[in-house]
Amino acid sequence: MEERERPGRKVVDRSEGFGERLLGLLLDRAHEMPPQLIAPMIAEEVAGIGGCDVSVLLQDYARELLVPLPGLGLLVGEPEEIADSPAGTAFLRATPVEVAQADGVRMYLPLLDGSDEVGVLALTLDTVDDDDRRLLRRLASLVADIVVTKHAYTDRFFQARRREPMSVAAEMQWSLLPPLTMSVPQVAVGGAVEPAYDIAGDSFDYALNDNILHAAVIDAMGHGLDAATMATVAVGAYRHARRAGISLVDKYQYMDQAIAEQFGADHFVTAQMMNLDIATGLFQWVNAGHPVPLLIREKQVVRQLGGPTTLPVGLGGSCPSLSEIQLQRGDRVLCYTDGVIEERDADGQPFGEEKLIACVNQLEHQEGGMRAEALQLSHALKQERGGHTSDDATLFLIEWRGEAADQVAALQE
């Protein structure tokens, strides 16, 4: 295969055949590679295509910084701010960013696990062309998969992401949470939890099963380890009921029984359980003593999704009523826990629903979709509440996109 000559640069064949060989070798080596050797392996493979100064940047738990993963052969510098850095731009927009510098071009490539973002791969090349860009995008995808796979049986990635001590309750909650973002052509979700290092009773969960997005947001009473334990049981019961294929109403009753039997009649969990048909946009929900979600249309809150409610999970409430609404394409549903509105603002006044709605309406919508906006809204609300969170405060956004629903249906015929 013909090599490409470039002045002042090592002759390297970057055709697609070369790329396939490089990625295949990386994949073959990664299968039984110990976690501590992943970083040197990535640095070695990047050097093989003429790259240097490799960094693997992971988002911290507060989702404010991209922190470098330590490892032999990696460039370990200072953390990069997600809100104000080329690495942060690549992360939020899920697109590569190129920065010209004296020794070449610094590349920042998002590490995507499906649609959830793990972090950013950064490296420097002398020059960059379309062959390089194609190969590096594929390399970043493979690196993301390797990091996620190894993440499951080492503590090194957890430790790199921590910027301050984490409570036992928060440890439990983070292990319980699904990926914070998920997007497919028909639907996207995004979540955020505060305080990141001391979250206890709040949680959310979701699953996309065929054409139905199942989702729940919960808030267990109390604080600390007791609340985290109750939240764990509630989410476990919800997942078990969901996987059994039962209705929203029956999910409530199953969760109610699980909490009552485990913790007694004086403990409870507020919950919002939802189904969205991603082919039609039909949104259904059951409210068990939880704050009412907001419907956002054309970037503005148009109404609260009220309706019948029942007692929180664990208190033996009556059979809940099912509410539903037909969403329009582009509609979003914002669910939140009471810590968002019960906190006091920077002036010491109760935050309340009106200020929450005002914050949503004033949000500057940026490139990056749900990933960027869920994070932006969480940070904006925290700032409006005086920069701190004294109680758990969780957001969960659902967007019905719908644009490709007809095309997907055609493929299934």
C-alpha cells in the first residue's frame, strides 16, 4: 500500500487498511489486559500513528471538571473545566475539537459509551487530515468501550474521578444509578444529582424496552445511610417489577409492599413512575406524593403535569390513577425532587416552583442536546440556590424527539 510523504513528518500509512489493523490489535490486546496497563497500551497505540502527549480525561462526579487518568505513558496535567475548555467543548457537544498549537494540532475526542459520555481522549499530531480524523474517532470509540469494561472491576477509574471525599450513602447511590444520559433518534434522557459526593435518598432509573421508555424518579425520606438503603430497595423493587412486565399501577403496589415490609409503616418514598411510547409520543405517569413534573415546549414551561396522586410508596395508599398526555415532537418533561424547590436561594428566600420555572425558561440552549442541557440546568439551579445544596436535589429530563419514528417503523415491517 502506498505511503504518504509529508514534509518534516514520519512516513506513516494512515489508510483505512492501516486503521483496521491498528484498532484490531488494540482490541485483541485489551481482552485480558490488567486495568493498570490500559493507559500505557493506549499511549503506545497513539504513538504508532504519530501522536504524542496522550491524556485520558474522565468527568468528575460533580460534572464540573475533566480529570486526567494517571498511568505510565499518559500526560497527566491539571483538570480541565467542562464549562470553559476545548476538552469541555468536545465533551458537551460530543464532537471532536481541534486546537492549533506550536508543535502541531491538539485533538480532543469524546469518549462515548453508546450515547453516554465517559470523558475525552486528548492527543497531539503534527498535522491532521480526514484519514486521521476518521481513524481517531474510531480509536476514541474503542478506548471508551475499553474504559467502561475495565471500570467494572477496578477502583482506579472511580478514584481518578473523585475530587473530594464521598459518603457511604453517595457511594451506594452512584453504584445504583444508570448512565446519566441516553439518546436514540426517538428519545433522549438526561439526569443530574446533587450534592454529588453526599447524595443519599434521591435516585432515578430508566430502561428502553422496544418502543417503551420506562422511567422513575424517587426520593426516600430522611438523610444519610438510612435514606440510601431505602432508595436502593425502592429502585430494586421498581426494576424487578418493570422486568416482570407489569403495569405502572401494579409497579406502585409492588414497590409499596416492598418498602412497607422492609422498613415499617413510618417510612416512605415519594415516586414518579412513567412510560413513554417513543413511536407515538403517548406519555403516561403515576404520581406517589412526588413534586409535579413540568412540560417544556419550544424551550418554555407550558404547564405542570398534575393529576391524581396517591400516598408515597410504603404508606399503603389507594390504587393510583393513571394520567396521560400526548406529547409533541421536541417536548420535554422535567422531573425533580423536592430538594430542588425547598432549598433557599442566594438571598435566603425559599426557592420554590416559580423560580425553578423561571430558570428553565431562561436557560440558554446550547449545542450538545440533552447531555449539555441537563448539566447546564443543574449548575444554573445550584448557582441560583446560593451555590450549595443542603438536601438531595435531583433532575431528570425526558425529550421525545420523534423525528425518526416513522423510519424505524418502516424498517421493522
